Amino acid sequence: MDDPLDIDLALWGKSRGLPTRYPLICHLLDSAAAVEALWDHYLSPGLRASLAGGLGTDEMHARSLLAHWAGLHDICKCMSCFQEQDKIGFSQLADYPEVNATPKGHAFAAHVWLGQLLSTLGYKVGRTPSPAIRVAQLLGGHHGTFSPFNHHEFRYPLGSLPALGEGRWEEQRQAIAAVVHELTGRPEPPQEVSDAGGALACGLVILADWLVSQDAFLRKRIDAGLPERGDADCLERHLTRSRSAVPQLLREAGLGRLTFKPGGFSDDFPFQPNGLQRSISESLPGLIDGDPGLLLIMAPMGEGKTEAALHAGRLMGEASGRPGYFIGLPTMATSDQMLRRVDGFRRDRIEGADSLTLLHGMAWLNAAYSPEGEEIDVLTHDPMATRWLRGSKRGLLANLSVGTIDQALMAVLRGRHNVLRMLGLVGKVLVVDEVHAYDSYMQGLLKTLLGWLGALKVPVVLLSATLPVAVGRRLAEAYLAGAGCRDQQVPEVTYPGWIYVSPRAAVSVPVDSRERTLRVETHDVPIAPDGRPGRLSALREILAPLLREGGCAAVICNTVAEAQQTYLMLRDWVRRSETAGRKPPEIRLLHSRFEAQRREQITQEMVGWFGKDAGDGRPPAAILVATQVIEQSLDLDFDVVVSDLAPIALLLQRAGRCQRHPALDGKRPAWAKDLMRLVVLTPADQEGTLAIPRAWPYVYPRALLRRTHDALAGLPDGVVAIPGAIQGLVDQVYDENFDDETSPCLSDDVARLADEQAKDLYAQMAAIPTPGRVGDLSQLSGDDFVSEFSTRLGADSGRVVCCTVASDGQLMLGDKPLPVVEAGGGAAKKWFTKDQVRLVMSNTIPVPGTWLSGLSADNAVPPAWADSPHLSDLVVVRMSGDQMSGLLGDRSLWLSAELGLSEFPATAG
């Protein structure tokens, strides 16, 4: 570097909360050092290969390039409108020219200014995606969104953006750029920067920036001493000290390398593998030596698919240099259940860096994951994950993560910081459980995600017991298309079995499975005057043996209101019935409309009653009335399952809770011996014709209900052979071809397909382009909370908190006052503590969005909640009287520990 201009240390980069202003050049060099440390100590080998491949170079060159770029990301904080935010610091810049121009953000200014700078370093210039333009754009996106490229701005940055300032402002920017280039090794320009490479590079720069922007780190650096001068020698010494300090920063954040203990399936789990698990353990290793691929496992309920996926994911992750998992599930409840299983697995099998994050909107309420007592914005270390990893948008950076599938899908929504989510996903194996549970919109987003992961050579495992063949094929094709193998044929799954597809392999492997016979009985039930099925007469007949001889039954209803009414009718019938000297059956209700803490309490009680490890805790006689909440990922076992008519895939999932565990067969009553039995309640009119209740089409498409009804009617002797008949039944109901145009179901079928096609189209609109089709990085950007671009189309719901009113007018939650003042009070802004927010959120109840219209002033939250990200969107229901009744708008509601929140009191029925 020839006669460099000294850097002005009065130009600050960080100041908020610090005892002194932190020089801009020091922050830039810290960021460069952080990238180097992340590359050396955190990024998995596979992720490093993806980054290097996206930059068209080898790994050591990629490391230097990325450190150089990180050292430039905030360079346009050397700009009057930024520096004058600190009036005292700005007064020290007297020899800088005054800039009279509209202020602009420093990230956008970097996007405009850096292209020309990079061109002087030899970066190719041209229309996007030339390296000069793409790198300028990705660095301008370090706040999470990318600005559209403008050629005029690129050619004339100072003229296009007067806020940049000329004279000494420009001299200092050039000097800073020269010093950063020199101290990061003067890396040669890349010949290309792919769209995926640009996205991942931006994610890495964001991660480095966030790490070295922490107040605690900056205070330590200030205490250790800042450079005395801005010459190259002093700044090089600062960079050397940063390189020494950052590895400890990574360790404190929980960012490190993950390794597994070596071994086979029996080392992963303390039991011998079944046919499915043995097949994968023996055959998969010979297929994964080379390019990573996608594994789709299709096997009946209760066949150990989770263990098979964890084992397969370990093998695939090790082979591809991407150890670790993100396990995506349909719901928060299923995610909480999976967390326990993964936590046990990691404690036995993990070496090296060991962080496990739980990712969904209410994860911090999970007491096993999030400790009590600290303030919401000051989370502390716990055995699963560090405080830093549990911060907003960081959870996917952990080597092990469990959460709702939404957390992964947000990586391909056009939202802020999606590239950071992508960075977290690309370093590990993606496992998606219950693939059948997602509608066409979410399947569309998943196809886009699979395309990106295929392009970036990320292993994927998909699990389902009841996935239509056509849907599975489309998901596998999306992955292969991303990997550049559009013409490769996806083999058919021989159910039960698995397929593995990659650029080098396409195999289908059938497996042995426990053969069982499911007897399916259908009972017609009339439609009552209120439009709901009249179930009681049929349930009396079905459950009479349980009252006489004992046993455990599940009764599953399609809506919460119907489950509540059914529970009340069964409760009163059981109380009035003779039980031949036996203790009357225990009866419980489980659905989504309980307070969060009460629902978790009931769920754990039911696992204790009906789980495989229940032992003597299994009641001699019990009935659980529930909704769909028990059909996924809850490991429950009943002697008989009774269900409302539902789409066949979900009926089979519910049937999977019937006599699930052979170890419990000795406890079954005589009437349930050797008889896996599903009873389907079919609503019918007076002529015995299927009559769909008016509320059900809001839950399930009419076409699938009618097709399922017809499929059940056609079962030979009412028997389903498991596993042999499952796939045929699923494909029959979900068939997308209509041969009989005179069928009375045709209009329903057309409406269903039109709805699915519309949802797929919405997914294409909401998602980022597939890899290789991103010209301008701004195509990856969007707003965080645009309703059309959510992960669940039309998810219209809210949460209420039911309070009582004390004699002095204070709102109460049980015997505790509702928190209405932030902890600490006083003039300084204070957050509600976690205990305060936990108290409220653990008493919240989800309700349909239709319930939230026409709210009254009594439903408004306390004014102090307005600034709380957790409390501001809640709705208050003031309850009074012995039966805890209140108004939500003009809707009368009752709350009880027995029924949850309902539109009728617990004494009704």
C-alpha cells in the first residue's frame, strides 16, 4: 500500500451503551476477524464448500474474500448523516465538509458506493450478476434486505447519492477500504458470485457483524485499549488482538463444531433396529458417498420413523460434512414433544459443540428449554442453548434445532434476514416430519426450499405414514431440479419403504414391517337441529364394553365445539351408567382451546396414562375426547379409536394410536384382544346419505370427505391390511384424475384442485426465486410481516387471556394480579420480566380470528402492554361469576379447567 492516508479514529462505528465511541475502522476489522474465526471454528465443512462453490474458488481464497467483504460492510458509516447522530463526536470532525443532502441509511449507501470501489480492485463490471455489482449489493443488504440495483447509481455514486459527501468524507472511505484490503491479505477478485453464494455470503457477514457488535465484547476491547493512531501498523495490531479475542466470543455464543460419537444404529439407540431401521442402517451408507441427496421414508404409524431419521441424518450429515439437524414439525406441541427426544439423543451421542434450540413463537414458555426469572431481553445460559443463540432470528445457527417447519420455510420467504436463516440451514441436515400434514401452500414453499437445498448440496430427510405418491414425487423432483438433475426419474416408493435420490443415485427400497389388521367400522350418526352430528347413541353402543370390562378409548372430533359437547354428553352418560361394580371410567378432554399451561398439564397427564411407558399408570378404564391435536407426534396407545369422518390420511394417522405398542397388549380387555379397531362416525341424513356438517368444510375439503367415505364403503369386509393397503387407500382418495365426469363429487373435486392450485400459486408469489434464477438480489427481499407472505396461508387466529376482576377493580390471573406495569418502573424504560410475561402467556388461549371482530373497550389490553412484543396483540376477556363467564365483543364465553374456553358452560348437556 503506497503512502496510505491515516484513518481518522474519530469516525465512530458503535457508541450506544458504551463508555466511549468505538472507532469505525476497529469495528470493520473486528468483523473481518469474526468471519475468519467463524470459518475456522464454526462453519461445517459442507457449508464452507457451498460458500466456496458459490464464489467459484477454493476454500482458502473464499475465506480471505469473505473477511475482506465483512471489513467493508459498514464503510458508509463514514458519512455525515450517520456521524452527526452523535453530536459530541461529530463536533470533532470540523475539517469535514458540510453535506446538505437528504439523509440515507449507511447500508443503502454501501450498496451504491462499493461497486465502483470494487471495480478499481479488478472486480468484473457489467450488468447483474457481475461480481462488482453482486458484492456491493450483498454488502448493502447486511441489515437484512437488498436494494434494487441501479446502473446510474453504480456509475456515479457521489452524484447519485449526495449524502455520501465529497472531499474528506470520500478520502476517508477510500483510505478505510485500502487498509481493510491490505490487512485481509489483498485477496484476488472472484470470477463469479452466484445468487446462492451471494445470499450465504451476506448471511455470514450479518452473523459476524452481530457477534462483534455485542456491548460486552466492545467494552472488553475498549478496556484492553484502542489504537492510538490510525496508521496501518496500529490497525494491524488491533486486528491481531481481534483475531485472538473472537474465538472466545464464538464459544460464549454457542457456535462451534459438532461431532458425533462413532457407531451404528445400536449405538445411537438402546434397542435392536426393526426392519425399516435395519434397512436404512445397512443400505444407506453405500448410497451417500458422493453428492448429498434426499431420503423419503414412507412407513406406517408407530414404525420408529423418528429414530430412523435421526440415524439416517447422522450418516448423511457426516458424509456431506454437515453434521447436525433441523427437525421441522407441524405444530408447536409436536415440536415440544420432539425436543425431549432429541435432547436425550444428543446427550448420549454428541461430542464437541453442543447447543439445542427450540424454535417456535412460544418456545420461551417451555420450562425445559427456557429458565425462569430473568428479563425478557436478558436471557441467560441454560443446558440446551446459550443466551445468544436464543435471541431473535439466531436459533437456526445452532447445530441442533427442533421447531415448527415455519422456521425453515421463512428462509425462502421474501423477508428480512432470510439469508441468515438459509445460512443456518445449509450447515446441517433438514428433517421434515409429518410431511402429509402441510397444505398445498406450505408444500409449495417446501418445494422452493428443497430446490435451494438441492443446489447447495444439503441432505434432506422427509417422513410420512400417509403421503400421496404424487406429492412425494414432486418434492423429490424439486430437490433434484435444484441439484441440476431435472431429467432424473424419481423411483416409486414400495410401501412401506424408502427412496433415496441424488445426482448419483435413485433407488427405491421396500422394507419389512409389522403386519396388522385394522378393522374399520362406520356408524351413521344423524345431524342434530344445531347442524352438528348427534354422536351419543352410537358412542353408547361402541363404548358399552368399556363400561362393563374396562379399557381405554379415544374419541376424536373434527371441531373444538363438537369435542366439548361430546365430552359433556359422555361425562353425563358415564355418571349415570351402571358399571357392574367397577370404578367408572376416567374421562378427559384435550383440544387447543385451553390455557397454554392447562393444555400442557393435560397432555402430560395423557402421556402418563396412555404412553408406552405408562406401566401401572395406565387406567383400568378411561376415555379421552380430543380433536386433531393427538393425531401427530403424540405417542399414545388406545384399545379402540373412534373418530369423526376425516380425510383418509388423517384417519389412518388416528388409527395409528390404536393398539400402537405390543408391550401393552397384556393390559387390554377381552373385547379388544387381537382387534385393532377404528370406528368412523359418518354424518348422514334421514335417507342414510352422507351429509357433511356445516362447520366441517372449514376444516377439511368436501371432496376429501366424500372420497374417504366412498373408499371406506369399498373396503373388503371393512378391513385395512397394514401396511399393504395404506398407500393404495391414500392415493385413491387424493387422486388428481377424474375419470367419471358424471360423478356427483365432480364439483367438489374441481373445487379442491382449484384451491390447491391457487395455494401453490400463492406460494410461488411469496417465495424467492429458485436458485440460478435470481438476477438481482433484491428479489430475495421483502418485509418481515406481510400477511400474504406468511408461512401459513389464511392462518387467521388470535390469543385471549381470561381474567377475573377483584373488588378493587384489579385484573387477576388466579390469585396473582395481572402485570400492568413494567418491572422496576421509574423514568428509565424497563421490560416486563420473563416471569411476568410467562404468567400472562401461560394463561393465553388461541381463538379463531372470526371471534375477534366487534371487540369492546373491556377487551383492550392494559396500556403498558402496547410496547411489549409478546403482550401487545393479546385480547382480554373479563370473567365473573361462579361459572367464569365473560364477553368477547358480543360473544358470550365460559372458561373452566374441564372444558377450556367454550360458548356454553360446563354444566350444559
